[in-house]
Amino acid sequence: MRTPRSSKVAIHLVTPEYPPAVGGVGDYTRGEEVHVWCPPDGKRDASDRFIVHPDLGRFGGNDLERAGKLLDAFDAPRRVIVQWVPHAYGRRAMNLTFCVWLWKRALRGDRIELMVHEPFLMFWEGTWRQTAAALVHRVMTLILLQAARQVWVSIPAWERMWKPYLLGRPVPFRWLPIPTSLRVPSQIEVSKVRQRLTADSGPVVGHFGTYGSAVTSMLLEILPAILAEPAKPRVLLIGAGSEDFLPRLLSRCPDSRDAVRATGFVPDDALSGYVAACDLLVQPYPDGISARRTSAMAGLFLGVPIVTTKGRLTEAFWEKSGAVRLAPVGDRATFLGHVQQLLEHPDARRQLAGRARALYDETFDVRLTVAALKTAA
């Protein structure tokens, strides 16, 4: 049975993950009236205002052929926006079949748009297998850019990295900042979290993330020193992976066992209460804060002061806006100096929180994302 049409051109969003799958890419798919095409574990939430098609299987040839026939049931022109993360489409991050499928759909008249969350692996940054995958990623990029009529990038740096693979083809690039999927929590929710953390009025220092090895190595250098601060802060580790990281942290500072808590995975509807309960977030990133960091977006949106790192991917507006405190990657002393100063001065925290929320409203709010997608249609 054919799907009912509207007078507007439908947006078909192809994504490698969709809630309840965990991840920033899946979070980004919420909020617009679109058709979402995703793997079988994607489920429509009662609050969603669009149709979810969990028909992409494992992104193999047969899966794509079946999904293509279902997509063809919609009237042309079909606008297909693909959330691109090379390692998310199966085949050990080397799914050339998927890229060719998109190219063929472009030849048949579909308008293919790419939302680049991650561009490709770098050469010589790991094993020879990773270097081989990096080469295949360049081939995939060439195919994708022959299919695309518009490229959106989560940070401006990806445009510089992808443009050489256009081979002279005039495809427009545009930065599309990624909003958070969180809501503003009630004061009751925040108070309950803080009551579970501390019986006194001491500050709560949080970290929100997925606790990958590159970030946890930085946290292990920072958090023990923070726990030793005279302000006697509590540390709240938020997010999937935090429970596994907790024993590693406590092995460095066993006397702080009562001052550290880990939430483990927290669903979206409760997550904002944990983030907002923090007086300060410490968010070190090995390549620096950038617009693609959805964990930082949560703090900006909720007006929580952030101390973070400045690196090769950090855009100029972070420093210009004064919305976060920045320390160069690897500069532990400057990072801890920012933390100490903010813990000692509540007024400085409030001022930083205000600038954080202002930057979010001016740069990352979902209304800006929606407006950009509409103007490009």
C-alpha cells in the first residue's frame, strides 16, 4: 500500500542509529517532521511527529535493495539526507556498497544530501588495518561526493578535509550546528540529584560523555587533583561507561570513594537533571572542543559552566564568545587553574553560565538547524 502524500516534499533521513540506540547521531534525528530510515532496532517514540522505517537491516546489498523499493513508493522528487559516519554503516567501516547505492539513487533523480558527522580515519594513526580502512574511506568519500547535491558538516574543519575529493564538482558545503536533545529539567529533579550526591553545600563537578580511552586518560590526570581541592567538591560521572571508569579513578584516589558517583547510562528524559545538578562540568577532548561535541552542547544548553580544552578542531568562536574556559590540550596546570578559580568564585560561575546559554541560543538552537534545512530545500 502506498504511503499518503502531502503537498510538501518529504524529507527522508537515513541514519545508522535511532533511539533507543545510544549515541549523538541518533539523538540528532529527533524533532522534525521527516521519514526516518534506520536499522531494525530503531523505534518510534510517542512524542515523535514522523514515521520511522526500520528497514535498512545491516546495510547489505539485499537490505538496500529492499529499502530502495520502499523508498520508491514515495513521489519524486525525493530529498534524502544521509547522516554520515563511515564506521556506522557496517562492513567494518568499509561499506562501499552503501555509497554506490546512494550514487545510483542520485542518478535516478533523488536529491542526496550528506550530513558529515565524521569524515574519515586519518592515515598512519593506528594499525595497518586502520590505515587500509582510511584509504577505503577516501574512495567512499569520492563516490559520495559524486552523488551529493549538498553537504552539511558538523564542524567547519570537515569542509576543508572533504573539498579536495570533489574533483571539481560544484557542490555547496554548509556548517549545520548540532543541537542537544535535552529539555530543561524542573528544580525538583535537580534537587533530588544533588541530595543523593552530597549532604552539604559543596560544589558538584561533573563530566558527561561516553568514557572512551582518549578522554579517560585525560580525566585520570585531572579529576584526582580536583578531588583534592580545598572546596571539597563532589564528582559526578554521567553517561554510559562511567561505571566502568569509576574503579580506575578510585585506584588513583582511594580516599575519595565517598566523593565520587557514577550514573551509568541515563535515558534522555532523566539526563538533563543530572547535568543541571552540576556546578561545573570538566570536558577535556583530545582534539579540543568543537561544534560536534554533543556532550558540551548539553552544558551550554542548560547553562552549566564548562572547563574544556582547545585543540586542532576548536573553532575560533569558542574563545571569542567567552562561553567556556579553555586550556590548551595537554596543559594540565591551566585546566586545573580554571577549575580552582571557578570553584572559589560562584559569581564567575554564574557569569560563565550566562555566556554559555547565550552562545547556545545564538549558534546551536534547533530553530537554526531547521531554518538551514528549509532554506536549502
